[in-house]
Amino acid sequence: MRELQEIYEAFKAKGLKLNLTRGKPSAAQLELSEELLALPGAGKYMAEGAMDCRNYGGLQGLAEARRLFAGMLGAPAEQVVVANNSSLALMHDCVTYALLKGTCDSAAPWGKQGEIAFVCPVPGYDRHFRICEDYGIRMIPVALREDGPDMEEVERLVAGDASIKGMWCMPKYSNPTGTTYSDAVIGRLAAMKTAAPDFPVVLGQRLCGAPSDRGTSGDREHAGAVCAARAREPGVRVCVHLEDHVGGDGAGAVCGVEGKREVAADENDATDRLDRTN
């Protein structure tokens, strides 16, 4: 113990000022997009639909921005929410709203349904797991293979236990292994039957604008296929898709929800939920 203390004191004596924040761009990277901050130019603040960008409102996000991301998400622009925060904040809000109010498919808030659980592919993203830890959500580990999570185990678990309310996924360049889910795994996630009627697959998707590393599957398949396919599958509920765009965690986030009902994803809450709860 004394030896460890001496090593610690030696590091302190160096007076280092290190920023170990993960994923934080360097100053040189920020300078690449600095000119974008001055666009579209002085006095040009009116967006489509007479939206004054200097003011409040437009909870779903700018129509132009929603159209931009619609193709990446595989969802109509009308079902895309562009929010001014990180995907982690939006995912946290989704879980919090579900605990307090339930989803659009819940008979009661998750917080009033007894113990609930999430399927967690491992190794996985510690920030996702921390959300579960903070709210007392039981985490069920499932092995992450080279082509994605062990789908035999996932399907067995979610089909037989209604207390399992969701699943964390990073289908492309999964943190920390860099795994990209195969087309077969994406298809099974989209089609799997769940005992819980209010079960979302929550996807944290990074670098959606990067070129695909698959000859047959583009970013749309890995960014929105689960969302779109689960919404269209008979008897299967709507899936939530949350993602950072190319700028990184602090640059903005997009949510695409395909189907008749939306799960709240914007920090100001989705219109559908406001209509239902007020």
C-alpha cells in the first residue's frame, strides 16, 4: 500500500492537466467545421414554415433537418425528431418517461410494474448500463459475438419473461469491440416476439454518415432497419431508434420512430404522449 501511495504522490507532483474525456474532438477537428457556425449568414434565421430559429417552439425539430436524416433512418420525415442534445440524454429520457408514465404500449408505468429488466449485450457500452444501474433496472447479460448478440439466447429470454422491458444495442461499430451486427441478426431483432407488449429495442447508433463497410448493407439498414421492420411486423411493437449524427455526442441527436405510435424521444416529450397524458 505504501508503494502505491508513493506512485500516486509522484503522479500528483508532476502537475499534469489531462482531459481523458472519451470521444472528445481535438481543436484541429473542431476547426474543420468552424465555418458552419456562421451559416446561413447574418439575418437569415427563418426556416421552413415561418419558423423563427431565434425563438422557442418546433419541438419535433426543423423540417429541413428532419428530411436530411429521414433517409439515414429509413423513416418518413414526419416521424423523425431532431433534438438539441446527445443520444445518451435522449435514451435516458426515454427510460425515465417509461418508468414514470409508461410507453404508448404500456398498461401502467414501468415503475409500477414491479422489477423490470433490460437485455444487455456484453461487452457493451458502460453508459447504457449506468442508466439501468441508476434506476434499479436488472441487467441480463447476453454474449456479443462477431456478428452481434447471441440471438438464440435473446429470443429465449424476451419471449418467456414479460418483466424484460427492453434491450440496449449498438448495431454498427459497437462500443467497445467495434462489432457490426450482421444482416441476419438485424432481421431477427426486428422480427422477434416479446412477452412484454411495451418492449423497445434502444439503439445507440454512431457515425451514421460514414460509408458502410458491407457491400450489401448500407447505413440505412444498420441505422433504421430494426426500427422500421419491428413497426411493420404484425404483433410486434414499435422500436425506438436514437443516434448521434457525425458531429459526435455533443453535436446533436436524432430519433426515428416508424409506425402508428411514437415512443417519447425528444427532451420536451413527443406530441403523441402529451395528447395522451394531458
